[in-house]
Amino acid sequence: MKIFHIPCLEDNYAYLVVDEKTREAAAVDPVEPEKVLKTAEDVGAKLKLVLTTHHHWDHAGGNEKMKQLVPGIKVYGGSIDNVKGCTDKLENGDKLSLGSDVSILSLHTPCHTQGHISYCVTSKEEDGSAVFTGDTLFVAGCGKFFEGTADQMYQSLCVTLGSLPKPTQVYCGHEYTEKNLRFALTVEPENEKIAQKLAWAQHQRQTNLPTIPSTIESELETNPFMRVDLKELQAKFGYNSPVETIAEIRKLKDNWRG
């Protein structure tokens, strides 16, 4: 299994997941279909599936065009998210296969949108896994609570995604890492792992390289929204519950202009 980044719009990423045996491929959030098809052509892959994380136009806006360019392609999306161009609706726990080697698990991760789906991808031939988290989990951050509650985001981040194996690679929908880490340092200025990752992310961006993928392990160490189970973090905000703490950190982030 190989995963290719495809920068789109100003700061979005689409991704191409390729089964190396059959060269069949899935596109994740192909908002600029021509770019995605060019990448598939360049690596000798044949596009079979579209995996849409949620209904916002900068993720689902390329689906109709993709159906025109690749007749018969299947377009997947969450059952309650009204994804543009969707041909096949997914529930939490649904499984798909790609080629002969790649398995895809649908994880319902609501809050940013009510039907948001993250896709956990594994290979039969290799160890390890990857998860495409759209706008639920960013590197060192999370999406705005547009359609959901703090409790939903806590469940999505800390329970659903946080329980994936720690080496799982995290591929998110936007290049927000540097800004997110600068905010994370205001929450935990004593956290050396945040400072180290920020220095690395700044170097990546200066050389025009992505800061993605992260890992679940790294997020548990550096992402304040995934660290709200820690009593010392709750105490900073005067709470003793992770849900109240995640709500407070989101409120701070929404008003932060750093």
C-alpha cells in the first residue's frame, strides 16, 4: 500500500491510496479531480473509489466532476452527511476493500459535521495502518464544532481515534500544523515535545514539504484536544472533566489570533 499527498486549493490535501499489487486506487477528498487523476496516471494507478470524509465543498466539491471523468466510479460518504455525488452511503464499522491487499474501515467521527467519516486503512501484506481524518483530527488540533458538541468531539478524538494503534499514521485534510502547534504551546508551554515538533514543522514548511502524516502516538503527546483526559490539563482550566476541558480549549482556539 502506498499513499500519495496531493496539495489542493490553498491548504487542503487530497490523497491517493494505491494497492501495489493490482494498482487499484482510492482517492480521499479529491476536491481537484484533475490533479488527483494526474497523480494516478503518474504512478500507474487506476482509480476505483472516492472516500469522502464530510460534506463541506472543499472536501466533497470534486465528486461530481470525478464521476464525469471516471464513469462508474463509486463515491462513498457518511449516511447522514448528504455528501455531494455520493453513490454509496456508509455507517460506522462498514468495511470496504481495495484491490487484493487493502482494507478500509469506516469510523463515524461526528462533531465538525454530524456525518463525518474517518477512514482507517490497513494492508494484508504489511504491518501498520493509516487513518484519514478529514477535519475531525488535525495534526495538533481538531476541527471547529460546526454541527456537534464537545462531548461528540471528545468521543471522536479521544475514544474512537485515540484507541487506534499508536503507530497508526494520521492523514488529515489541511496543512494547519504549524499554527496548531503554536497554539498548543500556549496551552502547555512546558511540553517539550510540542516545542520540538513545532521546530520540525517550521523547517518542513520552509522547504515546502508537508507536515503530514503524524501518528496517533504523536497526537497523544502533542495535541491538546487529545490530552484532555490528563488531570493536570483539566486542572489548568479549573475542571475535572475531559469534555468541559475540550470545550474550553476549543473556545480559546476559536478566539486565538496567534
